[in-house]
Amino acid sequence: MLRNHLSPLPRPWEVTASFLFLEDSGMWQGGAQDFFSMPTMWPLWLLASLLALSQALPFEQKGFWDFTLDDGLPMLNDEEASGADTTSGIPDLDSLTPTFSAMCPFGCHCHLRVVQCSDLGLKAVPKEISPDTTLLDLQNNEISELRKDDFKGLQHLYALVLVNNKISKIHEKAFSPLRKLQKLYISKNHLVEIPPNLPSSLVELRIHDNRIRKVPKGVFSGLRNMNCIEMGGNPLENSGFQPGAFDGLKLNYLRISEAKLTGIPKDLPETLNELHLDHNKIQAIELEDLLRYSKLYRLGLGHNQIRMIENGSLSFLPTLRELHLDNNKLSRVPAGLPDLKLLQVVYLHTNNITKVGVNDFCPVGFGVKRAYYNGISLFNNPVPYWEVQPATFRCVTDRLAIQFGNYKK
């Protein structure tokens, strides 16, 4: 019915196909000569063919990946495609087929606005990327530079993956066309600085495992939507963070692991819910180090060289739920844990703890702690666990949540 509505007159090839079918079926034995020999039928057939050709739609070049789409429906003219005739019963083709363009860089895979060009040995960002692309994957190539017009026209791009290339230079306007970019993954490259003029729409930046040594003031200015930054694996020292480097950011998640920090950086965003500083060279937690981070619920300080946590330091973290202090040089359980009413997980394994007191984890009295522990790890410490009193873990949900033993000198 759809074909008859769109094409009321038969196409010339349809007439021919129909005639040949009848001829092959034996219903028109010798009929072809009789049909065209009729003086009245030949002009009528020619007239019908010309009328059909006059209504034929223009030729449309098909891209390689278009062959994967349903090609059963014919093209609509402008009036029909606009939906002006609401009584025609023609479905909206935009709702039936993807809007992905026929453009696709050579060697890449393109499907449903996703352009996947990874592991191709590319030296530069490929051309002919469809303007409606939302995810562009260029990881595991040999791209060394992002030029001014590399992403020109990609105003709908949502995620850009550039992980594991050789990028060392980025033009100051390279990201200007990316007005809707929310996720930028540019880890494992050769960057020595954070790219300038990042899109204001950016929500997540993963730039770990580069060569960044400095975070200057204003580099994140205007990024009001930024929620997550992963910048570990860079040779960052505490002196590399200029005062005001994170001004204006309202981050929930920040990771600066596997760097060269000797202390908790100052002036990090006070909105943080998660702060991960594991695998650094932090030696102590001083009283004011955590003063501005009252919204933290997960703090990662594992694999450092922490020997001392000053009394009262943890009191600034009233919403803390998870604390990682494993693989350090602590000789005792940090003071203040019983006052953290929401704390549920504490990692203290692989330290130098020799004693665990009966009130080191749980507050005195019942009903004080609002959330019981569901994980306390103390294994690989020189503590005689058989001397630990059972009441020490009176605020733990289950005895299996406690991990002891396996200490090796």
C-alpha cells in the first residue's frame, strides 16, 4: 500500500518485469510480439513510461554503511518528508532509521553516530567525520598533534577518546567546535600541560599518565559543569599546583594518584565527595589538611609513607564512609574513627600497627554510630590478633567483615 500511494503510476521497469514474468510463466506465449505489434497499445505503453519517468525521484548515492540499513522504503519528496500531509499514513522515517550520515573515514567503523577509529596507526585525526557523530574513538594510534580544524563541524560530539597516542601539542582552538563535549579521555600521551580552552560543557576529564608537572591558575576557568578529573600518573609535586588552580570548579571526584605529592594539596575544591591520593609520598596528615573537605565520603591515601595522623584531623570529615590507609607506615589505629558516625569501611592492612584498643573503632555506648562497619582490614600488621578483645568490633555488622593475620616480617 505504501508503494502504491507514493507511486500511483507504474515504473517502466515494473511494467517490463511484470510482462516478462507473465511471458516466462507461459501465460503470454508469443504475447510480446503480439503486444508491441498492436498499433493502439504501443503508444499507450510509451506514454505511460514517459509519465512514470517524469515522476521518478533523483538518484541518491549510497554510502558503504548504508547497505546495513533497511532499504525497503522509497525516498520521500520534500512535502511528504515534512509531514505536511498528516492523513497520508506515511511513517516518520527519522523514527525508523538512524540519522547517521554516509560519511565514514577510511578504515574506521561507523554505526549509530559512533565513529571507531582505534588501533589503525593513524598519524592525525581523520577527515570526513560525520557532523552528527556523538562518540569518536581514536585511541591506540600514533597521533602526535591536535590541530585547529581537526574537529571542525563536530558540534554534536559528546565523548572524545584519545587514549594511548603520542599527543604532545594541542592548538589553543582545537576544541573550540566541540560545544557539547562532556567526556574527554586523553590519558597516556606526551602532554606536559593541561590543554588550554577546554569546552565549557566538559563534565569529565581523564588526563592521567602524561608528563604534566604544573597546574596553573585559571586553567579550569569557565568549566562550571566539570564533575570528575582523573590526573594521576603525572610527575606532579605539591609546588606544581598554583594557588587558585581549582578556583570555580565544583568537582565530586578527583584523583591525583601515582604522582610525587608529599602532602595533601591545598585549595582543592571543597565540593569533593571522593579524593584519591594513593601511590604518592605523603608522610603525614596534619590538622588543617582536611579542614575544607567536609563533604568527602571516600578518601584514598593508600600506598604512601604516612607515619602520623594528627589528632583531630579526621574530625573535619563528618560524612566519611570509606577510608583507605593501607600500605603505609602507621604504628597505631588513627584517632577519631569512633566519632565518624557514617564510616563503614576502613583499610589499615600492611602497616606497622602493633596494638588495637577496645575503643579504636567503635564509640562508647550504643545508638551513637549511625552506620555499622561492613569492612575492617588489619591483616599484614604485627598485631597479636588473639589479644584483641571481642568488644573492639561491637559495631561491626558481621565477624567476616574483619580481616586479620597473614603478617610477615
